[in-house]
Amino acid sequence: MPMIPGRALIAALCCLSLLSPSLYAEERPNVLTVFIDDMGWSDLSCFHGTATQTENIDRVAEEGIRFTNFYVNSPICSPSRVALSTGQYPQRWEISSFLNNRRSNRERGMTQWLDLKAPMLARQVHAAGYATGHFGKWHMGGQRDVGEAPLITEYGFDQSLTNFEGLGPRVLPLKDSYDGKPPRKHALGSDTLGRGPIRWEDRSVVTAAFVDDAVSFIDQAQNDGKPFFVNVWPDDVHGPFFPPKVLRDETDGSKRALYYAVLKAMDQQLKKLFDRVRNDPELKDNTLILIMSDNGPESGAGSAEPLRGTKTWLYEGGIRSPLIVWGPGLIAEDAAGSTNEESILCALDVNRSLYSITGAELPVDVVLDGEDFADTMLGNHQRQRTSPIYWRRPPDRPGFGHGMNEDNPDLAAREGRWKYLVNYDGSMPQLYDLTTDPSESNNVIEDNASVAATLHDSLMRWNATMPKDAGDPTWNANSPLP
């Protein structure tokens, strides 16, 4: 069956994306990113998860493309979100772990919020004529006792709704309302900060609240004749776990069972969002949906099997994420339902690619760290990165309240088949061939010394260009913070 004209045009433009990103602007596709919190690489049933069925996300995957070698740029929330939002390594902006209270941020060598000077994709697509909305967890400033952080709308969004990890309009959770117990507020200080109206919802339906506002925003953008760029970033499946009572009653009350009940509930609550796009012919043929997780699963909750490690670790289980790309009128016709196991890409690359897909101008005098994978994300090619992906562990890991002796190297790099990990001082070097050993169980450094040496030098050069944090033994605690 021949490609319809819209697909043919997109395919042709994909081939030219590196030379002329603005050529996508004529199509002005809508973009919807779903960035799930603390979900493991193998939790979704469409990624071989068996603990529960995520039928609504599965349907998106069946109609789209699955990427099995996709990475986020940190094994913990705040820096992972900075990377996707800015297209730059989060260490550049001195956000290398989760943003906490003022004292904790300072002690770890971190800034208090993402600098407004950061190159926000949302700001650039807004300048290109898009309606921009953020609905869900933010965690790039405005939490705990940090009440003077910028509002989310100052980063390029027309409208926002977040939880206790940001400022502006917020929906805050109520917990422990089961079996006649009175609900308890869970705000972590957000309800004392002001800077936006607050409403309270049962923790089990907070994702639904984000979805409702996102759908209303999409309705308005469509009525205004504007393309939309919308983030729906659930606080699920981050603990503590409070699924709806009907799903909770089906569990044994264990942490793991409650986690998967929350995952199932989140999948059900996202259905309204997916249906809004899928059931509208105008949106279905011109909307790109991206589904990802911000980092690996919390230990004892979700699963990244057969990968090693969990959230906060630089092993694969902490940084490899599912990626699903959906867009029936945008992706290659023969790519629907396919799985890309070849292309190695990361959140930095997704950011850079969305400039090409939306036609937004690149920020001036800024070098993005991502590479343009637009042609690959749309299923027309299976390209590879031309440079390694680098990571630095959060400064408060290992051993932050987990009661375990974490085996978590300080630095890591992936290039092609190889994954290299090492400490700041060069100790404990490890090299894995991920094509044959995705679980990182067989250190082959002795047989591949030249590969390890090349990656070591490259990784150390990269780390030297980034601001230090408290995880580095040479960090000076008296150095002024921005």
C-alpha cells in the first residue's frame, strides 16, 4: 500500500532533518510527552512485564515504535527532567540529584532551581507558535522551603498544574483515606509556600487530575487553531503507593503489590488522554506521543529485569528506560508495531529531535548535548549516536537512607556495544559488552584494555568540563553556589 501524502512528506523531511530542521514547521505536529516517575524498564507489559497489564500504554506501543536502547541522563528525578527539558547534561546547571530543601541542596553542591537562562525546549516551541502546557511533576525548583523559585510558566509554558515539587497551581495529595481512616495531607511544605492556588485530591487520582487539565488545554489549543506541546508527567509510580481502593483490595498489601496496583491505575487514568488524541482524526494524524520513565524503579517496588541496579544506580537498571513513540500520521507506515533494538539514544537526543520535528528555532549561542534522531524516532532510519553518552552518580548516592551497601560507581559512559564504569579516582574500572551481557555481570576489561582506555579518557574529559558536586572528593564545600 503506498504511503499517503502526509506520510510521504514527513518521510522526505526526515531525510533532510540534519540540514534543514525548519522544514518540519509546515506540518506543525502536536507533541505530547508522558514522563512517568520511577518506572522500571521491564514494568510495562509491552516491555515484557508480567506483574500487571498496562493495556492502554500497550495499545500505544502496538500502534507505535518501541525503543529498547533508550536512556535517561540521570538515575534520579530532578536531573533527568532537566536533561529532557533543556537538551543539556544536568550537571551544567548544577542539578545532579533530586532538589530538596535549601540546606540539603547547598550541602550537596547543587543550585536551588533550574536557572531561567537554561535553553528550554518549551520556550522555543512557544516562540514558534505552539500552545505549551505542563501538567504533572516538575521538580526543577519550588519545593520544600524554596518558595522563591520561578513559576513553571516562566520557563515557556502558557499553563501549568503540578504537585508539591513545583510552584504555580498545584494539586496536592491526601493519603490514608482507606477503611474509614481520615485522609492526611501530604504536601512536604508546599501548602505553606503560596505562589499559586492549591486543591487537594486523593493520592490515587492525582494523575487523573493532571490528565483532566491536559485534555482541557488540548481542547482550547484546538479551538484556537494552535498546535500544542504538552507535558503530562505523572507523580506515579513514585512512592508512597496509594492505589484506588478497588485495586488495593486485590493486593496482599506488600510494597511490590501496591506499586503494581498504582501502575495499573495510572495506565487506566492515562486512557482519557490517549483517547482524546486517537479518537479525533485531526489530532490522530498530526500528534506525536512519547512515553518514557525518568529513571529506574525504586528498590523493592518495580522491575528492571534482567538489568542490574535500580533507581540512583549507574548500572542499566537505573538509567535505561522504555521509550514509546506514537504518531499514525507521522511515523513510517511500516514502523507501526515495530521495536527498534539497534539505535542507542537518550533524553538529550529526544530534546534535540523535537526541535526538528516541530520546526522550532534552536536557542541562540547554546550548544545542545543531544543529537538529532528525528528520522529514527519517526521510524525511517535506525541511526547510531556519533558520541558517547555520559553519566555521573548523584552526590548523595550510594547509601542515602537505603540501609544497604550500594555498589554504585561514580561515572559511566556508553558508546556502541560498550558500557564503561569507574570511580572518580580511577578505581574499580568495569567494562561490559551490552550486546551479549545486558545484565552487566561479566567484566571484560582485561580482554579489551584499549577500549576501556579510550572510554576512560573520554569520560574523564567530559567530567572535567562539568561543575563539581559533593560526590566528588575534590569538591570544595566553601565554593560559592550560583
